[in-house]
Amino acid sequence: MDAVSDFLRTYSTTIAVIGVNALLALSVWLTLYAGQLTLGNAAFMGVGAYVSALLGRHLDTPFPVALLIGSVAAAALALPLGSIVFRLRGVYLAIATLAFGEIVRVVLLATPITGRGQGLNGIPPKTELWHIYLSVLVVAYVLWRVQGSTIGRAWAAIREDEIASASQGIAVGRHKLAAFVIGALIAGWAGGLSAHVTFSIDPSDFGFTKAVQVLVFAVVGGTPNVLGPILGAGLLTALPELLRPLKDYRDIFQGAILLLVIIYLPRGLVTFVDVRRTRRLSRIGALDVA
Amino acid sequence: MAEQLYNAVFIGSIYALFALGFALVFSVLDILNLAHPTVFMLGAFIALFVIGTLGLPWFVALPIAVLVTGLFGIALDRVAFAPLRRRGAPALSSMISSLAVTLIVVRLVELRYGGDFITFPAGTVPAFVFRVGDATFEGIRLAIVVLSVVLMLILTYVLRRTQLGRDLRALAENPRAARLLGVDVDRAIAATFFVSSALGGLAGVLLAFAYNTLDSRMGVPLELRAFTVMVVGGMGSLPGAVIGAYVLGLGEVASLVYLPTELRDAFAFGLLFLVLVLRPTGLLGQKSPDRV
Amino acid sequence: MLLETVGLTKRFGGVTAVDRVDLGIVQGRALGLIGPNGAGKTTLVNLISGVVPADGGTIRLSGSDVSGLPAHRLAALGIARTFQGVRVFRGLTVEDNVLIGRHTRTRSDALARLIPRPRSAIDADRARALSLIDRVGIGRRRAEVLAGELPYGDQRRLEIARALASEPLLLILDEPAAGMNPTESAGLRALIGSLLVEGLTILLIEHDVRLVMDTCQRVAVLNFGRKIADAVPAEIQRDPVVREAYLGTEAVA
């Protein structure tokens, strides 16, 4: 037992970060499952982080409540954004969320209460490892169950063919919006958890690089089921830690693996678990993320 | 006031060159090349390399940078887009693969040059100013505007009057029909990427010369403005992209009068969302809905 | 009249694809829609099924005005369709395809599923799906096959099963017999017949004119977006205007 607690203490930050990244990856996975590319979940994470941290600092809000409000704040921003965008073609979401991410960054840099460029320091370390992993478990479980429900099937249909889906009675825009907003909710929650584990946050933590990183976790891990993003987050967070001397090359490594995966194994590493199905999908040309 | 107008036209020209490259690939191939900002940055850094490391003058560096980024564009397509096209992958996959390339290339440049702002060696670009009344104008910006306009005219000519231009327009309209009609699709696609990336790279070099600085992240603000420009002008419309670029340039400079510099980006985003809400097809866009 | 269109019009740029078309489909009957290639048949169907918005005219379903409603609302009101050039969900199983077809009649079970239950061997919706898969001739043994793995003819049948899953009032079939051999189209003919017996209303677009004449009580003919004839099959076959429309493309007999 001693060895275990020693291990946990040494690597506790990494383990915490893996858990947070798993949550973020799950949030992006959900939108990918509905066939949409969002680059905004880092910004939603930032919203959750700042809102929960500021509530705790200025209004003494109890931790779980602050997390919840941060999470809802992110979802509240996702709702109008998504409503505008989902009336349009798929590429617009990528553009709009990219722009949204930059807007959030700019706002954070300009607003005094957020500490501007300095960010917020001295955030009390209220997050325990079990908070993070319980969240991962709950979110993964819920998403897994929803995947097999009517909504989950509707998302899969939308991913395959939006027009055919609409003809089956699926309200495509509303379903895409739901996936997007729920994703934002999860990302906001992850942001709140993360802020109270890393003690300090600043706007550059939630920018474009982070957004792409999260996407890499989800895509590389795999899209057929919830294990994929968790696997991707775990692998791609732990690996650079283990390969400390190669830290500078982390982005290159992630970029290269993303490229290889999207071209050769688009449904991600988790498809190694079900090779036969992957081969079947490949033969009929239905192999892709979307 | 005149100075501001001058600057607006200058920055609009940069935006136009960049956005044209972006819009070209989108209109011909229906993909959003999220690695386009990378060629912008690459152009500037290749010029830096030629000038700083090879010691060659700016007027040699410029064409070399443009040529190399054009070739990079072709390579980009071969590596990131062509395999996906072959198996009929959706647009989503192309966006992701281009993002991957961006990650790699930006980091590589940072490893060589670091992530901070770099200036060109002194005296790289002849700086001259001229005065009209009591207003001062930087000459290099005028040269850039003129060059941009000339290039846009050349591009228009190529698209309207040459075989290549006809091929590209056929490809944009209907890829399958184009192939059946004998269009050399591979050559046309390579040309598209060459021109697109060359324009992007050129924009990068010119901006770096004008401001005398460059950095590994210089493509990011351009990327967002390119989106705004394309949405305002109409996704896939080349003349729309040009108009949108100058509208944005003028709007940005005008808004600086009222907004603090930190919020300068806000104008571009505000415009983007305004257009998305009110008139998503933009000024000249008419991308047809999915064929049924 | 189950479905009526009055003056339905659609323009694409300078081309009028559907030009003030008046159509009526009687409940429990089959209306055939024929015409040369490019006559506007599929566009008309896209208008009726809400996939494409009309530029003019009205659509009435069971007497109520449903003009301008989007596809998913019309599906919920009872209009189901298949597509020319099959649009099944290729990466999903046959069974999932049909289950999705039943979307409008399925209660959302997401919340219920949060409580893990042993999956009942056959629940009502799955049972219905499997029997439809049997009925169209694919066979429930192949329920777990990926839709994209099915041969073309079976994919067409899957589309029909998917469309039927929602228990529609009106079933629109867009060239269902394309690529079918005589045995398969005989099977299709039998299927359409049995559906009509059950009271389903059908709009059938087809190039296989014999199939149309054999299964439909009434036939409408489109050419260049305009309706040029609307009568019982026997009269259509005799109609000189119709013959002329088809001159050089196919024979009507």
C-alpha cells in the first residue's frame, strides 16, 4: 500500500491531468460522434475554470456549486453559438468555434477581474483525484448508455447522412446542438476541476493549442466508443511525461500521430480492439470519423 | 485620416492575398485547409532563412520564399489531403489532417527559431517614406498594395482566360463531370495548391517585410481574419474574398479609433458572427446545398 | 385526398425544375410518377418530402397545409421516402438502420437507459424492426450485417424497410426498381401490392414503366417540370402527348 501511495503522490499531478484530459476528450468525442468538428472545448474549459475560480474567490461559493455554475456557464455560451451555426454547413462549426475560442481569450485578456494576462493565482487546491475520476466514470457511463439509446442512434445517423436522417424524422439541428452543448457542459466541468488542481490559470492555457490537443486525444484514441477518448487522453498525456527529454517534440509527435491516425486508422487506436469490424467498414468505405 | 486609409488598404491587400489562397482551395476542392496559416508563416521564415542564413538580398528571398511555399502546398496535398480524397473521406477528416500538419510545422519552426518575435537583419528591406502634405506614408506598403492588385489581376486572367482556369472552374463546379470531360484532375489540384500556398506565403513575406517582424504564431490571427473575409464575401467566392478583405481592413482600422488595441481582434470576430447570423451566404456566396 | 399539391414550383438559378404542378394522391391508392430523365420527378419528391423548400405553391396532407415544413416534421406527420441512389446508413447495421427509421414513433429512452437493465431479448421496437427486415426480403439472420455490406438490391430493400418502420401514411418510392433483376422487381411488385392492401398510400417514381402501370391506379407524367398528363394507366399509354415526351428516350407500352 505504501508503494501505491508513494506512486500516487509523485505522479499525482500527472494522474490528475490525465483525468481532466479524459473528460475533455470525452466532451469532444461527443460532438465528433454526431459528425461535427468543434475547436471550442478548450475555451469552454476556460470558461468553467475562470467562473468557478472567481466564484470561489469572491463569493465564497462552495466548491461543487462553483463547479456546477462554471459548467452551466460554458453550456450557456454554447447554446446561442450552436444555434447560429447549426443552421449552416458543417465547416462553419469549426470556423465559429475557432473564432469563439479567440474571443474568449481576448475577453479574458481584457477583463480586469480575470487578472488579464497574469491570470488567476493561488486558487485553493480543492480538487481531489477521486473527484476527477468519479467525474470521468460518471460521464463515460452516461455517454455509453446514451450511445445505445434513440438519441445515440440519431447522432450516428446524422454523422452518416444528414439528409437521410432528416427524412427519418430526426431534427438534425437540434440533435447537433444537444451534442455540442452537452460537450461544453463537460468541458466546463473539467475546467473547474482543473483550475482547483493546478493552483493558477491564465488565458494561454485555454487557447488554440489546447483545443487541438484535446481533439488529438479524441481522434487518436478512437471514435466508436467512450473508451477511445479515455485511452487517447491517457496515452498521449502519459507518454510525453515518460519521455521527458523529448518534451520539446511533444507537439510534433502529437501532430504526426494525429496525421497517421486520420489517414490510416481514422476510427482511432481503439479500433485495434475490434479489428474485424474495422476491416468490414474499410471494405465498404465507411471508415471515417464522420 | 489619409494615413489610416492608406494603412487600411495595405492591410486589406495582405488579407486579400491570404484569403484568396484559402478561398481557392475551398472553392475548387470543397475543403477548409486549416494548414493555410502555416504557409503564411513559412513564407516569412523562408525569407528570413534566405536573408539571414544565406545572406541573399530581399529581392531574391521573396521569389524563393514564394516558390518554396508553393511547392510545400503541393506536398501538403499529397500528404494530408490526397489519401483522404481517394477514399472519399468527409470534409471533417481533411480539416483534422490539416490541423495535424499545422501542429508539426509550427513546432518545427519554433524548434529552429524559437517562439518569440524575430526581426530581420538591419537594412534588409529598403525602407522609404514619402510625404503628402503633412501625412507620412511608408513606401513599402504602397509597393505591397500595387503588387497585390497586380497579382489579383493576373489570377483573374488565369481563371477566366486560360485552359487551367477553365479546368479549375470545372473542377469546382462538378468534380466527376470534370474528370469525364478530360480535365487532368491531378494537375489541376496540384496547380490549385501551388497557387494557393504561394499566395499565402507571399502574404506572409510581405507582411514580415512591412512590419519587419515575424514569429511562429503569425498565421493565427490571419487565419481568423481569413474566415471572416470568406464568410463576409461568401464562402468559395474569390471576388467575394477580395471585397471582404478590404471591408475587413477598413473596418478594423476604423474601429481602432474607438476600440482599445487589445480588442482589435474583436472587430473581426464581431463581423464574422454578425454575418453568420444575418446573412450566412455572405455578399457573393452561393454554395449550393447538398445534392439530393 | 391524402396528399395534394397545388401549383408547386421550384427554381434552381435560371431553371424551373418544377413548374406549377398540381397533384393529388388518394388514400390507399398508388400514384405513379413517370417522365423522361430530368423531368423534375425527384425534385418534386424532394419538395413533397421537405428536403428542399418550394418557391411557390402549397402542399396539403390530410387537408392541412404543410407547405414549408422541414423534412423531419413531415416525417413525423407521416411522409416516408426512399432515395434515388440509395442512402442507407452504410456504417450502421441493418437493424440499426430500421430502428432509426422508427425514430418518430420511438419514445426517447436515453434517461431510462441510465439504469442498467439486462437487455430484454426482444423488445417491441426491435421485434418490429426484425419483422420488417423479414418482410422486405432481407431476412432477420442478417440484421447485424453492416448496411454498406449488402448487395445493392438489398440496400434498396433496406431503405424500404427503414421507411416503413415509422408506419407512415404516405410512402414515396424514388426509383426503387433501379438495378433490380426481373425476380427482384417481381418481389417489389408483390410488396407494393401487399402494402396497398394494408391501406398504405404510395407515390411511386419509376423508369420501369411496366411496374408503374401494373401497380398504380393512377399515373402522372412530368416533362420539363410540368405535368403533362394525369390519368389511369390505360389512358396514359394511349396519350399522344406522353408518347411524344418519351420519343427517342423510351417506349411507353
